[in-house]
Amino acid sequence: MCPNNELEACLICNSAYTLPTLVTLWDLSRTKVFANITLIKYPPFKSSVFDLSIESIRQRTGQEIAMIELNRSPFSMFTGSHHFPDVVFVKLLVPHLLKNRLVVYIDGGYLIRNHIGFAMWMRASIEKLLMIDRPLAMPRALPNENEQTGIYKVAAGIMLFDTRKYLASGFSVRLLNTFFIACHTGKLQMPEQNLIELTLSPDEILILDDTPQLLSDLCEWSKLKDVGIHNVYDLPLDIALFKFVGSFKPWHYWVLNPDKSLFLHRVMEASVALGIPLIYEKGFFAQFPAKSKESWATGQLFLHNQMLAQESMAAPRKVRGKIEFS
């Protein structure tokens, strides 16, 4: 498929998320939908394996890939004082950083199962965005029984921007005003989604109800095991996108859920195609030690509880005069 000359894709990456970013970049580059893909390093980091992987993707796919290093966001001084991750603002300020009229932001970690289906959905969504005359289009979020639902609820993993209308709406100033109010009222449980919902009115955003994606939460132990899904190609053809949601991401080394095989299969596939081993190791969170220890402890507790649950459900059997669990 020929790329749309006005359509640009964007990903944001830091040193702790190089693996999911590379896998998604590899998938996006093979769709042949985008005239250019821009990778924003925030904050900047140096990795020879990462740089070699980017160059290999360029050579293997012929995709134009630009790179921007951003030392700080315009709102770092505000977000830091509120202990708020300013990468949220970087995601929502993507139209200020890129030159194309139409920009698609996508989180690292998405897997594209059906490239043709993704391309068709992407082009249909862009046409709908232009026709309905809105600055931003986003998929509808899955309902959550534990959260109060407002007028609309969006998922910030994929965002389609009409940059001209987005910048003309003065969204940046409105976003900052909303941020200050929301921080003092405790309404930012899910930062990106809540900021968007509190800042944009429903007639300024296009809700994409027909997103061909499947979401899986690894906290729901072995959710996909019973249906025989071991890699992305086992998913139905009408599923174009796959994403892991929740705190237990498949690129965390301590997550042992068998469903992470979908992600690892794609990592191995990309490694073979690019000729570069895309691997992660226990030092993956070296620059975020506090968060790493907390996540590791959470993961170990989760695995321990799973083992206890499995043992309690196992039927006892007698082996050489001893009672053991099968």
C-alpha cells in the first residue's frame, strides 16, 4: 500500500521501554501506511543496540524514520512540583513537535496482527476525522465497573490528530489550566484519559467505536491459554491490533504469565528479520531502581498468590505413603 503523504506516525520512547517501542516500530514500518515515522526520545538516552535496530528497520522496510531528542517538556517545571509524569504532556503535545498535518500517536507495545486490516482502519478513521471536522480522534475505552463513567471515556494508546485544528483550538493552554485544577481536586486517576476528558468537550473529539483491537490484562491469569492462542497469528483476522493493558507488561522480566508468549514470539520474529537480538535483561530498569523494586515485589507477590491458589485447587494424591498435591 502506498503511504499517505500527509500522514505521520509518532512513538515516544525512554531507556526503560526500548523493547516494546522497537517491536511496535517494526510492525508500523511494515504497514506501508505512513510517509514518515518519528521517534521521540524523552528523555534522551544512548544505546548502540537501539540505534542499530532503528537503522536495520529503515533498511529492511524502506520506511523513513526520524528521531527527535527532547530534554524536557514545556511543562516540566509544573508537573515536577506535583509529582506528575510529564511524559503525559509530551504525548498530548505531539502536534507541536511534528510538521505533517495528520499525525497518529501510538504507544509502544502494540502488536499489529493484520497489516492490511490496520491500514484500512487507519485510512477510514482519518477520512472520518476530516469529514466530521474534529481536532482529535481516539478509540473508546473499555468499560470499567470500578470507575465512574462520564460523558465519554477514551483510551489514549492511539490518538489521531488533525494538527491544524488541534493547534488552533489552543489545547495546550487549556490543558495546563485543567491540570492545575484537577491536581487539587484529585481527578487524575488515569492521567492522559482524564486530562483529555476534562479539557475537550464531547463535540471536539471523535470517538472511534470500530477499533479492531483486542486487549489482554496479564493480571487475569492465563486468559488466552484456554483458546489456544500462543502467538499473534493465532488471533482472528478481524483483529488488527493487540495490546497488553494493566501493570503486568510482557516485557517485564518478572512477569511469568504464559500469555506473554504473544509478545515474545513477535520479539523473536523481529530479531531474526533484523539480524539483531532484541533482548531484555534484569538490568532493564536500572535507571528507575525505586520503581523497579516496587514492580518486582508486586510481581513476586502476584506469582506467589497464584501458586497458592493452584495448590489449593490441586487434588491430593498418595505417593509412597505420602500425600502430595498433583
